[in-house]
Amino acid sequence: MKRKISYFLLGILLWNCNSSLQIEVYKKDQGYGYKILDHNKLMIKQQFIPAIPCNYSFVSEEEAYKVAQRVKSKLIKRENPSIKMEELKEMKITYNCNQIK
């Protein structure tokens, strides 16, 4: 009985942790960025598109949100939240950096 209660409480704690992550997309001078908060405390502030060697903001609110959703999903799964170039291509994220092929 104690073991069942422990698993139940652990499940509640993990559920609360996962549901506390929030995404905020914000407008910058040129483009968009996003923040991920946990219980209203800043965890990640992403001003530029990750994985590319240039400092370019997201071109739209939708694209910033799409990447933030991917990062949030990784955090919930307790995975490394970094984004790779292949993921940007898969999500069809727009970037214009002459150094990238």
C-alpha cells in the first residue's frame, strides 16, 4: 500500500513539474524570440534562432513558438533541450545566413 501511495505522489509531482512550463513569445526590434518559464521563473531566454552561426531572430511569432514547443517537449522528457540544424529544417524555420549551406 505504501508503495502505491509513493508512486501516486511521484506521479503528481512529475505532472505538476511538466504542467508548470510556460512559453512566452516576444517581439524584438527585428523579429521574435521566446522565453520558457517554470513557475514564472525564467529558465530559457532565446533571442536568436539556435543552431545557426549567425545572430538572427525568428521571422515570425509562429516559428518562435514552434521551436519553443520543441524545447519544452524535450525538457518535459528530461532530454537535452538544445536544437540541431536538422530540427530547424524539419520544422521549416526560416533563416538567412550566407555562411549556411
